[in-house]
Amino acid sequence: MANQPKIDIRTSPYIRQAPTVAEIMRNVVYALLPLAAYATYQFGISALALMIITVLSCMATEHLFCKLSNKKTTITDASAIITGLLLAMTLPPGFPLWMGAVAGFTAIALGKTLFGGIGFNVFNPALVGRAFVQAAFPVSITTWTPALTTDRFIEFIPSSLALPFMQPVDTAEWTAQVSIDGFSGATPLALMKFQQVFTDSYDLFMGLTAGSTGETSSVLIIICGAYLVFKRMLDWRIPAAVIFGTIISAECFYLLDPAQYPSPAFMVFSGGLMFAAVFMASDMVASPVTPVGIFVFGCLVGFLTVIIRLFGGLTEAVMYAILFGNAATPLIESYTQPHIYGRNK
Amino acid sequence: MNLLNLFGKKTFPRGIHPEGFKEETHDHQARRLPFPAQIILPLSQNIGKPAIPIVHMGQHVRRGELIARADGFMSVPLHASVSGTIKKIDLVPSARGDKEQAIIIQTSLSSTQTHHHGDYQDFEKMSPQALVQAVQDTGMVGLGGASFPTHVKMKIPDDCTIDTIIINGCECEPFLTTDHRIMLEQISFMLRGIRIAMKAVDAPRAIIGVEDNKLNVLEAIRPHLPADDSITIEAVVTKYPQGAEKMLVYSLLGKEIPSGKLPSSIGVAIFNVATLAAIGELLPQRQGLIERIITITGDNLNKPGNYMVPLGTPLSHILKHAEFTGNEAELILGGPMMGMPASFLDTPVKKGTGAVLVLDKRATKRDDVLPCIKCSQCLQVCPINLNPSELGMLATKRKYDVMEEQYHLNDCFECGCCSYVCPSNIPLVQHFRIAKTLNRERHRMEVA
């Protein structure tokens, strides 16, 4: 101690545990990259372009709104990238790119910055964006194109390149004439709803079906989710509760009439459920924080998904189920405050 | 009953597992430092009233001599920790920031610094009341950091009977190893202190709780325990804040201390090992508390370790002898989770100071506070099971009354687990301290 040292002052605790919010967000992006790669493999450059467009749109919107409200830009925390990726993955691969940009803008503008930015959004922003385009472009968002077409890496799906504010060309003709390496046809949920055909659960699990950009492979989704759980950056209780709620609700109907209602396995592995359970419902900000609340929230989302899928007019239900769950979160929390040490209930 | 205990592990739910950093000092036997040239003894070294000085400027005092008497029951006396001359009785800056009265003694260089002590007293023949008085006379406070007068703890309300005393040897704060050393080096003092405490509160049994990262303590103590099992030692899981009163009672006995009540309401009294070891040493000789073991550890120190220092030793003296080589540091009195920051180098070691931790700020510094993303990590670690996330949001809205009335703010004992895990770096504990202080002020205004 040659000279008088300088003393720094803080308050306790003086040690902190990694990770920071930015690290968590970065790791969620890493976890989504394999899904993005698989989507590109399945659907080619159209899917890749769609993901890039939504991400850029989300980031630009966030930056713009930060500037407008004279705040330090928050795009560096990577949460806008996540919103963009999540959003693209719930859209059909041939979704027109300009509509993707609109979806990205709405997701951030209506879903996030309007409420005050990160930490304050009541709903999952990506789902707000998707809900908006579902209402605005009902045809495009339910137009599915086959996976694994031969020329997918050199040729866009025709609908992708629709000019801004123009409806895309009909892809039915294109779908009929493209050569396909793998499989084709409507999505498993549409088959179930309109033709009473139940796709094999194994195919669903492995992702060998048509569907939204990033939602088809349950096994890949589970692996990516497990990575985040392992790094303690994803609360496993939420996906577990959603899947639990779905299985229980689906099982009730399946027991009533196995011919009319699909099996719980089908419900869990079809459509966007697995993706939504792992990456959407687990959005930290819009889900409850109390242990019992997390379970109630997950079961509610699972139950609503099954009900909407079986009785609603739409094929994809999990988006609305989660938005309802988000809306119910404050109520759920207020009824599920934990038991406090030293206090009797 | 505690479900986890069924699997043979004694612990409490939630909590955190910070890195221990104890290897650097836990094998380091407590050694003495040279006496400092001057010591500073603040009159307030305890929760409750400060002591009243009975010496005057220029008076010569012997090491161990009474220099300030207790001001009523909620107060403890103060003894000279060195032989020397009273330089002045004056206001000095305190670690908290405000100024406080202190007695400053100039160490006499020619003195041999031998102890001053009274006549031997046999605690076995003393009544509980006499023991409480004798403990107060030693000037003892909780050496674990709380600085609550020990004799007040030993005075059990008339409507309570104590069936168990718990001796807290958890030392769950990272870096700290003083209790570890005491449990290895002062076993006979500690056991005598336990028997004194058992007699004072009339308890038939005592349990020593030690975290299972100190298994050598269990081996060292077991052979000395009485055959009738009146004193036992148990390992509890190494987890922060295992050493908190509420947590340790739950881990060992599976009982919860009711909110706002004392442990005596469920028949338990809790003491820190260092406190009882000191009582076991001092009480029979009618000595006062004049020195303690502290851990000096952290970054940029050539000689970290455990040292026996006189109370009132300034930090600069300690840093010099621990050979601090840096030129910028955070100085923390206590552990990294709940310790107090020291703001100047003349800050003295007090009765409740268990450690001086020197941290290089760069290693732990985080600046940006982000909004709460409701990741629920804080709920998953809060040992009391509060909702720190919601409390934090209410604090930023300044709804301090809602925090207290609906979210049980006053059950928080500021262990810091929530701040430790918060990825948004929200200073939750600081929010709660401010809220509690403002609430207390508001209640005072309402009464007045």
C-alpha cells in the first residue's frame, strides 16, 4: 500500500450472478438459429428471406420508436431480433415479404413500444404481430406450400415476391407443378379439421410435414429449448405446463370419441404447439412469475388451444390461446401469491 | 415438516449457491497483528442505546478496563482494547455515513498489553438472572454481524419456555472463515459458552448447525460433546442464506418463526458460535470483549487470512499488514452479500465486524439497470418466498404502503438473493431498504 487507495462505494450485495438480460436474449437467438437453419433447408431461400425481413423490420421499428421518444436505442439487447425470428417462424414460408415487414412493424410498434418497451409488454410482441396479419391477410397466412421442393435454394416461392400492397399470385398452380423431394399437401391441422385425417405422430415429431416456417420439427424445438433450460435461461415449467394442459384437455375429448377427436400426441406435436410452448408462452414478460401462477397459465393455454382447435373456425389456435393467457396473467398472479415464511394462510 | 429433510439433507427451500471463495483463508490459523498506534472505539457498537463514557481526556487506561458503562438494559458496556491514554472523546465519521461519538485511545508503546480482568466466577453456581447480568457486563453483542446485545436475547419473556438453543456455525456468506476457525481453535471456550447460554435460558438441549462445506469441524467437535446428547452437532446444506436465523431454524427443526415474532415464541434461542465462544472465554474471568477474529480477504492482498485484532483497529492498519497492493478497491465490512461498505480508511473494526473484504470493483461492476423482464428468478431464490419482482416495481412507483401491507415487505431480511440473481441488475435490496426506512418515518409521523 504505497499510497492511499481510492475507495469505491456501492451497496450490498457486491457480487452478482451472470447472466445479464442481454446475455439471456443472445442465447435465445442462438437457440433459434438451428430452427432457422432447418427452416431454410426445408423451404429454401423464401423462408430465409422472410426471417431476415421480419428481423430487420423489428429492429428498425424499435430503433425508430426509441429515437422518436428520445430514448437510448434498445436494439442492442437483441430482444427485437428474437421477436423478429419468432414471428417469421410462425408465418407460412411463402408469406409475401412485404407482409412480413408489416407484421414485424406491428409486432414491435403495437406489441412492445406502445406499452413502454422491453419489460412492459402485456402480450408477446411476436404474437401481436401475427394476430394483426392474421386479420389483415387471411388468405396469405393460410396458404401453405410444400417443403423440400427441388429448386428451393435458387427460386423463391412466387407469393414471396408480391409487390408491396399487392395481393400475391395464387400458388396453387405453382404448388401443383413444382417437383418435390419430400412430401406435400395441406398442414396436419387442416387435414384434421377439414378432412378428419390424422397425420402420424412420428412424422409430426420429426418435422416431416408442411407447416409454418419454424414450427414443424418438434424434436429440434425440444433440443433447442433444452439448451436454454440447461443454461437456466428458460423456465422449463411454462412449456411443461402448456404441454400438460394440452394433453389433459385432449385426452378428455379423445376418451369421449377417438374417431372424431385426435389423440393427445397429435395435439402436442402438430401445428405450432411445441414451438409456442417452448418459445412463445415462455416469454418472461407476459407470463406469470408465481410458481402456482405459472402452472395455471400453462394449463389455461393448453386448454384454450385444444378448445379453439376442435371447435373454432381457425386451424391454428395456440396463438390466441397464449394471447388470452397473457391477458389473464395479472389476474392469475394476484390469486397465486406464494406462501410466505412465517405467515399462515 | 420439511420435505427435504426426509432425504437426509437438512436445508430450507430456495436460496442461492454463490461461489465460496473460502479456500484462501479457511486453513489460516488466527494470528495477531501488531497493535495499531491509535484505536477508535465508537460508543455505539450495538443495536440499542450507545454506552456512556466514564473516562476523561488524558486518563491512562489498561487493556480490558471499563471505559463506558451500559445505558440501561438495551445497551452494553465498552472496554479499552489497548493500554494507553485517552486522546479524546469526539465525533468520528461512521461506516453508515453520519457521525458518532467515539473514544480515541493513543496506544502506549511501552505497555506489555496484558489483560485486565476481575475475579473468577463459576457459572455453574449462578442463577439465570445473574448470568444475564454477567453477559451484559462482558459487553457482548452478536458477533455474527447483527450486533444485537446478547444478554437481551438471553432474557426470555416470561410466557415463553426455550426447549432448544441453536448455535449458528453456518457462515453462509462467501469469503468469510472466522466462524470456521473459531469452531476449530476454540472448541472448549465454545462448549463452555453453550453451557452458559443453556443455563441462562434454561434450555435442555443445544444443536450446533454447521454447513457441510466444513465437515472437518464436525470431526473436530464430536469427540468433545457430552455423552448425554444435550449438545449435538448437525451438518446443514451449504447454501446462502443458510445462516439466517429463520432459515436455520427451519433447516434444523422444520419450524417457521412466525412473522414479526422472536424465535423464543416457538421455544428457540439462536446464538452465533463466535458469540458463545467469546462468552465462554470472557465470562468466568469477568473480562470485557476487547478483541475479535476477523477474516481479511479479497483481491490484491499478499497476506489474506484470519487475524485477532483489538476492537477499534482502523482499516488502514489492517490493509497495511495484509499487504494490500492495489490502488482502487471496495472495502466491505462483512461478507459480499450483506456487508457494509466502508467509505474511509479510519473506519474502525467494531464488535460486529466479522471480516474486511477487499474487492476489485472491475470484477463485479455492472452499470446498466434495465426494466424488470419478469424472469421470476428472484421468486425462485427468495428464502422468505416474497415476490421481489412485484416489490421492485412497486418501489419504482413509490407505493411503499402497498409494499408493506400487501406484499409483506417487512418480512424481508435483506439477504440480497434477489439482487444477486437479477439479470436486469435492479438494485432490489436497496429499493427495499429505502422503502422500509420511509415507511418507518411515515409511521412515526402518524403516531406523532
